[in-house]
Amino acid sequence: MLNKGITLLNLPDPLHLAPRSVCSGTVTLPGSKSISNRALLMAALCGQPVTLKNVLESDDTARMIEALTTLGVSVRRSESDPSEYQVEGCGGRWQPTQNELYLGNAGTAVRPLVAVLAASLSNTQVMRLDGNARMRERPIAALIDSLTAAGANIQCHAEAGFLPLTIESGFKGGEVTIDGSASSQYISALLMALPLLSEDSELLLINEVISGPYIELTLAMLRDFGIQIDKHSDRHYKIPGRQCYRSPGNYFVEGDASGASYWIGAAAISGGPITIYGVGKQSIQGDVRFAELAQQMGAEVEMLDNAIRVSRRVKLSAIDVDCNDVPDAAMTLAPMALFAEGTTVIRNVASWRVKETDRLAAMATELRKIGAQVEEGEDYLSVMAPQRWQHATLDTYDDHRMAMCSALIAFSPVGVSINDPQCCSKTYPQFFDEFSRLCHD
């Protein structure tokens, strides 16, 4: 079993980072949060054992493992390798030890569990899902509306479309529609749940589809776990019912491509070189596209099968780019823009507003503290380098990506201080240890 809380040791709060000028060496990424939690749930739905390797140790995965254990799934951690787990799935026939799951702020656990439980609970089972204060503020109305329109019995106990909620059986499938502009996690959740139903289904996406690469990631993983999805177009999927998840035996979780963005940014700002192991040109994660954005700004990037090498010889230049497909990694463009000539515009990222915090507002607020010229729009952020750098203590809003993006400001002539650096334990508990190892005067 995973310990209930992931903590970072020996980090002061706030964390003071003196000015850095060099970031070079090699780094191995932790496992992807998105892949880890999908793999844990898919393994739990198998009727045979699955060995998961390189699973991320984080708050999100801890919440998923606790939920699966409560649902009667055996999840055993290897004594010799803390990133390896043996999952004894129950084929979707849950045997819960209690009727409530607490999921903290783990959106990657909440969304798929809502859909999968709606599709797989027996007629006599009822499950309540809840989270922390921020998770209760994060809307999941589009997913709930889609499920209830298809027969699912979901009751929200505080405000419609938000946790806490109770799920009972009743999800029928058939023709299921969902707003594709709300969150790709909702679409992935439905793709994982619909094969469990007793009848065939069609999933139709309306409006603009965001974060498309995450949907493709889910489809690739479903194939690995024996699930057939017929993709007729980016907006239309046919899903046969009565399918069974099948164990792939061993399943390796790729390194976190979103986490790679901070090292790509550090190398692009400082000149590097850095070699980042765990993702490369064979990756199934769309966030590897961030390397292309760094190239557009002036970084030199070499894509290997399972690694990325990054350096820089010329000054960074601003870019104006649509980041609909890579909203998480795109956050790293904001601190990179502080070291580029011109105004960088990060567009089509309205989804930032419903993440761990309102990231558009948070990023604008914090970058202004260090003297940057920032414009915050409804779905975009424009950033220009400070005319005069100001040392500041930046808030992180209990958001791991705000903390890790803030670290890159240490390459400024004034350094940076960061409140609550421990919040990066959500996806990258060792980040600041690695930052100290690779980045120096």
C-alpha cells in the first residue's frame, strides 16, 4: 500500500532560490500522473493480475489507490521497487469495504471513477464521492449531465455539477453526447466506462474538442488493455458493450511529459544542455509537443526514442501560439517568456481556469510581482519580460504547476522565493531536489 500522504523533506517555506545561471546534466522523469491513474483503474477492471511499472508516487495516485482498495481491489507495492505495483483486478465487480471515497484534489481520479462506477455498480451498491475544498469547487457538470442523460443515477449533495455526489446503477449507454470543450478527462472517462455496459454505445462530441492528444492517449491505453473502440472521427466513437478489460501482464508507465516541460524550459533559458529521460519521439503523450514550442522560441532540441536533449545558442524569441492541445505543459511558456525578446501570447487555454486553481489569474498575478508586463484575457495570457526585475515571494495556490513554473524565475538576476513548494508533490515530489542538483551559479 502507498502511504496516505506524500511529503517533501527539508524544504523551507518559503523556499528561497538564489540566482542561477546554469542548468545542465541528465534527469529521469517520474511516471506520468495521467497514465499512472488511468493504468491503475484499467488494471483494477481486469480479471487477471497486472504488474504496473514506473507508477508515479504522488497525492493523485495515492487517492486513486486508496479508492480502489476501498472498492475491494488488491494493490500491492513491490518491496524492491517502490514504483512497481501488483494489481489484482476484480473485473468491475466491486466489493467495497465502505460506501464513500475521499479523493482530495485528484481530478485524474474523480473524473474516470464517476463514469466507471456509474457503468459498473450493481443494483444494490451506492457510492458517495467527495474531495477537498478545491475539488468541491472544480465543476464536473458536463460529465454528470452526459451520464444522467444516458440513465445514470447521480445525486449532487451541495451544488449541481459539483462534489460531493452519490452514484447508483442505471447508466444505459446507447447514444451519449458530451461537450468536447469542457475537459478531455470527461471524454476519456466515458471511453473507459462505455465498454462495460450491457449494450453498444455511440459517443458524440459537440463543440470544440480540447486537449485532443489526451484522448488519443486514453485510446492507446485502452487498446493495450484489450478494449475495442471504433473511432469514426474526432467527434464520433462507436463502442461495443459487454467488453472485458484484459491484463497486458506488465505495463510500463511513461515518464511525465508535462514534467519534462520544466527541464526543457530550464535548458532553453540557461543554455543547457540537459538530457531528459522518460519521454521521446515514441511517447504516447501529446505534451511532448512542448519541445516543438521551445524550438520555435530558439531552443535546440533533439528527440530520441526515449529521451529529449535540449540546449540553446541564440537568445529566446517570443511566440504567439494556440495551446489548446497542450494546456498543462503550456504553463511553462509563461516563465520562459520572461527571458525572451518580444511579447509571448499563450492562447486558447480557458481550461486553465478550472484546474487546481484559476491558473490564468494566478499566473498573471504572480508574474506581475516580479515586474513582468502581463495581459490576462478570458482564454489567453500575454507576457513580456520585466524592464526591471523585482525579487518577490510568489504564491503557488496549492497548485503543483505554479510551484514548478516559479522555479524557472531563479534564472533571473534577482532569484525568486516560493511559498508552499511542497505542493509539487501532486506530480513531482523530487522536483526541487532535482532542480538544486542540476541548476547552479
